[in-house]
Amino acid sequence: MTTLWFLATEKGGFGFHFDLLEANLINLSIVIGVLVYFGSKFLGSTLEGRRNTIEEAIRDAERRQSEAKAALAEQQQKLALAKTEAEGILKQAQENAQKAHQAILEQAQVDIERMKASAAQDLSSQQDRVVRDLRQRVVDMALADVQERLPERLTGDIQHRLIDKSIAMLGG
Amino acid sequence: MLNSIPVLLSPILAELEVGKHLYWELGGMKLHGQVFITTWLVMGALIVVSLFATRKVERIPSGIQNLMEYALEFIRDLAKNQIGEKEYRPWVPYIGTLFLFIFVSNWGGALVPWKLIHLPAGELAAPTNDINTTVALALLTSLAYFYAGFRKRGIGYFAKYIEPTPVMLPINILEDFTKPLSLSFRLFGNILADELVVAVLVLLVPLFVPLPVMLLGLFTSAIQALVFATLSAAYIAEAMEGHGAEEHG
């Protein structure tokens, strides 16, 4: 069974040469069949495994990414919270500082007033005492002077006159 | 080298042609046309498959993309094993091209019923069963490893020739010739021998008896593609590393 036909006219040209036995078609189809049968089984399972591995890896990576994203969001929230807290603390502290400042200033004012008052009081009482002392001393000195000079000036004659004058004043 | 050996066993069965070529004249050169035709077909098949595989790239590969990624991974691992983690990356395209081209050529030659197509002279077969193809590939590998060596080590590449001792100089120089020789002849010889064995068996017993040899031929062809690619990678690695005085590793 040899079937020969040529696209070109002569034997020497290009052509299609169909011969079941000579072209080894039966054997080749068997070989290709065997190859396809076993090869597709082996290759199919290998490629399926590879695909699954890749799928798994991608899913794993995506899961980790979403986890990381969630963690990031959470931490960012925490950060924002901490920031507002910090701001609150700062404000509070500033307020406290202001208050303390005010309080200290007021206290100091009060203290100054008090000290001024006490100083003034002190001054006036000191003055009073000094004046009193001075008076006392003046009185003392005057008395001493009088006592010193009294004996020589208070003679009997004068005494009599004094007594007479007093009696005269009494009796009129 | 190989003359035409017409084996006329029976008038019904055709002759077995070896060493007959479809000559194309190009600028005074005689080209083996049938080799070019199959080479282009193989190249076309590879390009088309690559285009199909990369046409709709998905995140989770399926179908042909998955298959080609699997092939790429295989080639990458091959290059990585031979050349090493640090330097292998730029050589993946070259090694991969060698492997894929030789593999598809070999299997194409063994699986496609080329004899259905009649040429004015010679017959279509795997491109790798022509010595010119394999020599070209082997010389490319020679160029590649010289380039790799000079690029990596500069003029110090010549130090390789007197390592480990200057006594080795002639042998080291000889190696530059034996490498492409052995590469090309190994591939050419294996593929041609396989095709001849199958053809002769088909002539003798047309049905079923050639099957084991054909399957064996498929196995050998795949192994030869692997061997060629692996050895090329190994030569490139050797040129970059040198025998002694390793700076890294």
C-alpha cells in the first residue's frame, strides 16, 4: 500500500509523500500515544502540584499582608490615642503650671502685703517705745535735776512762804 | 564524510539516505537546506509556545504558562547548580536557549513524521543530526565561556592556563579545542545514531519492533539536551572560577 503524490510535478520537487509504513506512522503514533498518556499523567500531577504550591504561597502571603495591615491599623489607632492622651496630659500640665504660677504669685503678693504691714506695725510700735523711753528719760532727768536743785533752793523762808501762800489759798 | 548509502532492501520500501542534503547556494556557500527548514520550524515552535505562554500572564499560573514556568525553573536550577548562586543569573537565557532548542530539535526529529514531506534531496530530520548545527552550538559555548572568563577575570584569565602548574599548559590549551569537539560530536553522534538505528529497524521490521528503540531514543535525546546544557554551564562556571586561587566560595 504505497500512496504517492506530489505537489510538484517531478520526483525531485517538494511534495507530500504519504506512506503509512515508510513514514513510520504507526510506530510514531504509538510512541506519541504512550508519551501523551504517561507524560500527561506525570506532567499533569507535577504542574497541578506546582500550581497548588504557588496558590498556597500567594494565599499565605496575602493572609500575612492582611494581618500586617490589620496590625498596622491597630497600632496606628493606638498611636493616635496615645497622641491625644499626650496632648491632654500636656494641656493639663500647662494648666496646672499656670495655676501654680498664679497661686505662687498671689501668695507672694499676700506675703509681701503681710510683711509690709507687719514692718509698718513694727516701725510704729518701735517709734512709740522710743518716744516713751525718751519721755521717761526726760522726766527722770528733770526729776533728778529738780531733786538736785531742790535742797539748795528750798530754804526755810521759802518754805514758810509757800505754806503761808497755800494756807492763804485755802482759807481765802 | 558520510557518503550516500542507498540501502535497497526491497523495491517496495524506499532507500535509506545518509549524507544526502538539500543544498542551497548562498554566496558561494553550500547550505544544508533541510537543516535550516527544521531549525526554523523548531525556532518557530519555541517562539510561538513562548508567546502563548506569556500572552496572558496570570498570578496563579495555569496551563501553558505553568508548563513554561516549570521549564524555566528547571533551567534556572540547572544553571544555578553549575554556575553558582552568585553568577548564574545572566547565563540562564543562554543555557535555557541551548537546552530548549536541542531538546525540541531532538524530540521533534524523533516524534514528527518528517518523511511525509518529500524534498528534492535529503530528508527532514532533527537539526541536531547535522554536524554543522552541533558544531555551531558548541562554538557558541566556547565563545560564551571565553567571554565569561575574560569578563570576570580580565587578562588574568590566562593564568588559568598555567594552573595548577605550568606543565599543564599544553593540556589546558588543548582543552579549549576538545571541549567544543566533544560537545558537538557527542550530540551529533547520539542523535544521528538514534535516527539511523530507528530507520534501519523500520526498514527491517516496519511495525512494533522499533518501538523500544524509539522510546530509548526519546530518552537519549532528552539526556543529550540536558548534557549539552549542563556541560556548557559547567564550562562557563569553570572559566569564571579558575582551577585554584578562588576568591570566593
